[in-house]
Amino acid sequence: MATETTTNNFNWIAPFYDHLTRWVFRGWVQKSQCWFLSLIPEQAHVLILGGGAGWIANAVLQQTKAKKITYIEASERMISLTRQKIKPGDAKKIIYIHGTEKDIPPQAVYDVIITNFYLDLFPEAYLNKVVQLLADSVRGGGYWFYTDFNIGHRKWWGRTGQRITVWGMYLFFKWTSGIEGNRLFHYGELIEKAGFARNWKADFLSGFILSEVCVKKNISTP
């Protein structure tokens, strides 16, 4: 979880982050991230970036037939909590990396990457670089799963409420974790521009949470 110059610090909030999101959003933060997990191919090598306290890694292992997970997380406390959640029989399936997107192993290519509530951490100046870096880490035909907040209510008053909530969340996480992002972007459009087709989409809480699965296009060579 980093910008070009610093690392967002979620150590302080790590112990109660999941409980907070479940309470505030009535469990939809978790449900939305699991909505499309059944699409993960068998024997897939999955990269999870900024997976937090580990419940999503456990969900991937329990709900899919993924072969291996590379789990990159900038918060040491989040990694520690993740290790506690993983069943002993699954422990060998996870490679932990304490770091950010910059610490993706050189030349590594994944069948699936998951960036849930991750892209919203970055300011516009660095976001495009992050998207391209991640796009290069997905094999042709591979999947990019992302879930994030979205201003998607059909009524103007609903969109206004969503914007106020987003403003409050950025203020809170800037204070508690030092994030540098300060607004949402159309992440699906950025991923599409990086060479992906947006094949599956679902929204939750009147469009406030958006989940998409994008598939990397195979580039034919002459």
C-alpha cells in the first residue's frame, strides 16, 4: 500500500479494521469481494495486493481451487493477522511479502490478481503507473478482480450522500493511516485502457460498492 514516495501505514488500525468495515457497511464490503470468486480458475496462482487482515486470502483458499497465493501487504500487523487466519493445511500455499506493488517479484506473471479497496489509496499522479505495473503482472487471458467504492446511486441525493461518505472516509484514513489518495476514480476504465476487457460487474449498496472482473486480452503477434 504505497504511493511513489511513502507507504500507507495500516498497522494502527489493523486489529479492528475488519470489524469496523463490517459494522459500517453491514457486511457488504466482505460480500462484494466474494461475489465473483467462483471465476478463479483451478490451479491458479493468485496475487493479492493489500489484502488486509487475511480473510480474503482464506476465502480464496476455501472457496476456490487456486494452487498458490502471493500475498503482498505493507502492514506487518495485517500480515500477522493473516497468518493466524490461515488453516495449518493451507499455510504452504501462501507466499507472504511485506511490501507494496513495487515488491512484486521481477518477471512474475500471475493467473489472477486481486486489488480490493487498493487502487483508491493512490493519488492521480501515481495511479496510472500502479495500474500499468499491475497489468504487466497478469498473463494473457488472466483475470484482474477489483472491488472498490463508487459514486453510483441513481438519484442525485443518493450520490451526494455517497460523496459525503467518501470524503469522510478519506479524512479518517488520512488521519489514521496517512494515505495520500483523496478521491475515487473510474478504476474499471483505467484497467480497460491497460489492455483488459471488463467481463463481469456487480454493484452493491445502491451502487456505492462496485466489483468487476477484467480479463487481459491476448495480443496476437504477426
